[in-house]
Amino acid sequence: MHVYYEGQVLWSQIDANQHMRHSAYADIAAQARLNMLGAVGLNPVTLLNARIGPVLFKEELFYLREIALSDMVKVSCELVKSRADGSRWTIRHEVYRGDGIKAALINVDGAWIDMDKRKLTLLPADLGDLFASSPKSDDYVEDIPKPKE
């Protein structure tokens, strides 16, 4: 397991039912994803200098167990699917409570956006090589795009 975020659940992350609010899951997954990208050399400054950023198309969250105030959480990230050129990808996040119980599963589908043109783009070759070195799940598959009709 590749853990890219660890932390204590904060009061600001708790909802009226006294468990972690839904948007807090998205926040910790986003931080874990940025940490994972940073670990392979795609830190926010590098991406900003290239005027490219990650963009999400879909975020899917499965709640498995409650997480309470002051619980410790760990979030893992792995690529589960990517096109050979890295232009589109799927990352799986697993959220664990401090007691080791898996509390949530988050899947995101994304791509890269040119910050100036506001259009989807490829990473430059050197950055694409870094992205290709991202940790991959045991069930990783290379996605083959469907032919255009």
C-alpha cells in the first residue's frame, strides 16, 4: 500500500451526525493525489511552470465505515487505469481509519488541462515519463481509446 496522506480528522471535517462529512473525503483524497504526484516529481510548482494541471471528470465515493472526530486516517493512491500516453487516467484511493479498517474507497477519472488554452493536453515527454512512474495497482490496465466514428 502506498500511503500519501496521514492525519487526524479535524472538527471542521465533521458533520451534524458526528462523523466525517462527505466533502472532507474528497479533500483528503485530493491531498493524497497531489502528494502522490509530487512523490514522482510532478509537484504543483513543476506542473504550474508547465502551465498544466490535473482535471477530474468523475469522482466516485464508496462509504464503508464511519470515521469520527479525532480518528487518524491514512489514504493510499494508485493508478488503476491509464492511456499509454498518460492523457487519461483513473486513480483509486483507499481511506483507512487508525484502527486499520478500510473506511472508504474513492475512484477518480481525470486528464491534464492546458491552463492557458483551457483545453485537454498531453504532458510534455519528460513529465509524462514521471507520471508513468506513478504507483500502479495490482489490477492496473492500460486503457485503449475507442476509435472515433
